[in-house]
Amino acid sequence: MKKIIYLLLAFTVLLQLFSCGKKTEQKQVNEIKESKSKVEQTVEAKITFIELGSVNCIPCKQMQPVMKSIEEKYKGQVKVIFYDVWKDKKPAEQYGIRLIPTQVFLDENGKEILRHEGFFPEAEIDKFLQSKGLKIITQ
């Protein structure tokens, strides 16, 4: 009787180990798919404009219309991504920011090509983007 109990116990433990492994594998597959999706969305853009800030800080709020305008003016050429670092600290750690807002610009290969701290006037962003060969799209 004890042997049967030990066998059932061992079988249960093995079953749990294998099922946990499948969940972990599935989680990894999902993370890879999400990461690939983000990269594919960014690949079409020549430059990725990452804004690290908060919806509650005044200079960050001033950047909101600038980001929207840049995304519209350079449609398909610039991908704008906003991270609220007060809600999710991971992007702040990933990009090593010291203050908000911080703007990070990445090239097509994901290499950082410009970093700016504080409010970044739209005219200055336009100059930078145009120096990289981007053109304003008129509709």
C-alpha cells in the first residue's frame, strides 16, 4: 500500500513539474512574440522617438502635443512611444534616465542616436529629424 502511495505521490510531483515547464515555455513564447511584434512595428519607422515621462509632470504634459504632432508630420517615418515612468519604472531603468521628461531617439537598428532631457521644442526636433533625411508629410 505504501508503494502505491509513493508512486502516486511521485507521479503527481512529476506531472506538476512538466505542466509548470509548459507554462513557462508558453510564457517565453508569448514574450518573444510580443517583443518581435514591437520590433516589427518599429522596423518600418526610420526613427523611434521614445518619451520617458509622466502624465502628471508639467514639462511632460507640454511634450504630449509635440509628440502627437511629430508622429503626424512624419507619418511612417517616426514611431513615437510614451512610457509613464511613475507607473512603470522598467523603461526608466532600461534607458538610465536621470530626470523627466527624457527623449531618446533610436535609428532603424535600435541604436541610440540622440538623447535630450527636459522639454524638447518641436522646432528643434524637426531640425534633428530633417538632418537625418526625414521629410514632413503633407496631407
